[in-house]
Amino acid sequence: GGTSSSGEAGGTGDLYGDFSGTPTLADLALGSGGGKAWYYCTGAGGAGGGKILINVTDTLTVNGTLTVAGSSGQGCSHYYGNNAGGGGAGGTIWIDAGTFTGSADGSILAAGGM
């Protein structure tokens, strides 16, 4: 997860490996939340991203957006200066498809917040 410049660290993510076969949604990790802002401010850290699991035996076509992005931290002002909580980490997208296609406008995002 993200941290602010003088904030608290976000939680750690789970580590997964060695999938024998197709994972379940429970096997995938969520993005961790971002750290809160400096203690004089109340800016919360952003939420971590979610998770998507797609299993398609034939063709998967993505013409829109699949996203598990983390959200940005909240800002705050204090007489010591402006601060913000850290952004949440992106989540997990697992795609297992026989064929994968899509338009130029299609996107798959697991970005962290700011």
C-alpha cells in the first residue's frame, strides 16, 4: 500500500503462488489501503483495489474497461502545511481465456491511487 510523506504505512498484501489449476476468487489478493496523513491531519488513506477473476473457454472480448484501481488518499490542510493520505494499492485481475481480443478503447487497469 501507499504511504504519505510522513504518514503511516498501509497494510501488507497476501502472497500467493504456485497455482495448480485455475484459482478461485478467494485465492486472489485485494490491494492494501494507503496510510493516513501526518498525525496533525485527518486525511485518510485511499482504499485498496478489488479483485476480478475471469475464466472463459472460448473468446474474451474487452471493449470497455476492467478496473481494480486503488483510490487516492484524502487531503487536509493544517497550519504546519498541506498533507494527504497515501493512495491505495491496485488489486488483482486474473484472466484465463482461450482467445483474448478487444477494441483500441478497451483497457485493463490495476493502478494504485495517488
